[in-house]
Amino acid sequence: YLDLGGDSLTELPEDFSTLQSLAELHLQGNVFKNFPAQIFQLGNLSVLDISGNGELSGLTFTREQVAFLSNLTLFVIDPNAFAASCAQPEQVHGYSICVSDPNDSSKLSFGVWILIGIGILVVIALVAMFVWRKWHMGNAASEFESRGSGKKLFCLGDVDADSILESSSPSVEEGYASSEKFSSHHTLHTRSSKGSNRFASIWDDEELLRWRIDGQQVHDVRLLATGFYGEVWLSTYLGKEVAVKRLKKSP
């Protein structure tokens, strides 16, 4: 018999479990914050009073501990010391006690690992999709360049590809093309501090005019690739497949 009631105890000594002959233990009126684990090592204990410990709350026990408490002749504790609710509470001496399964933690860990694995697979799939898309777009763009029949439209100054294709009244002479619409409006003149011309009209550039085409003869078929600054389209021009590079308009 041992009465430690009202001694303001917060815990039991580590060697308390050596009192194997102890049959009756009174711990009421103390300030325990946790249920003393040494109690479950007292093999001959039959009476336990641990009531009046207001700091005890949310208690759960393993099945082995519940079996130990069930074997006591008398077990007294404040009802509000136990966890508020659980799936399958055990009835021990009139108290509803929540049982904590030691395997729950391993099950939780297994579930977490499953979620981590799914997340990794999703990331790998997204990366693979991104790489495949970049590879596919690159191959589609280079396929028509390698044929030698593809023609590209480039932007010079303020004249973009769409403006060139939309130009009116084109005429072709000996492989050259011109347009009254643009020859009168689109001229690049940049003067240095001395006042000299740095660039002549773009329509005086024979190399540029060599690649001038009739926009009405270009028919888009499908988009091959797109980037930050432009797009590559599969189009037809005079019955032949061509790759047309269009610069995107500034937002």
C-alpha cells in the first residue's frame, strides 16, 4: 500500500517500477501531466486511484495498457482525462478509453510514401512531356528547312511578316518584287551626327526584294512550332510546301 495523494507530484521516479510487491497505489490530487508509464510495470497492482489530476487530458492507451487497467480491481480517474472521441473506444471500469494501435504510425507512413511516390511520378511525367514537346517542335521546324524548299519571312525594322504578306499590288520582274503600298510608306533612314544616310530604303535592297513573295499565294495549313517571339507554319505557295516564320505582335 502506498499513498502519495496531494503531494503535488508531476511524475514518478524512474525506479518506481521496482516496487513489484505494491498492490494498492493512491496518486489522487497531484499535478501529473502524463499518465505515469511506470504503473504498467507493477505486476501485482490491483488498486489505482489517480483522480483529481486536472492536468491529465487526451489520454489514449495501447491494447496492452488497456488490458492491464482492465485487470485492476479498482481503477479511479477523472472521466475528462481521456480523449474526447475515437472510432472504437474500449469500456474499462465504466470509462470510455481510446485505444491507440501501434501499427497506425506505420500505416500512416506507408500512406505518406504512396503520396510521395505518386507525386514523383507526376513530376517525371510532366518533365518527359515538356522534353518531348520541345524535341517534337524542333524536329518539325528543322524538317522543312532541310528540304531546301522552305522559305522564311523575316522582320526588318518596323516591317513584320504579316505586313509583307498583306501588301497590295505586288509586281514581279525578273525574280524581283515590289509594292507601291510599302515603297511609299516603309523607308528606313537613320542619320548619323554628320547627317549621312546609314540605311537606304528597304525596297532598294535587291537581296530583300529577291525573297519578296505574293502574300495572296501563301495559304497556311497548320502550326508547326511556336516560341516566345514567333511561330512556324506549314503553308503552301504556288503548289509547294513551305515553312513560314511569323513574328508575334508585341503585346
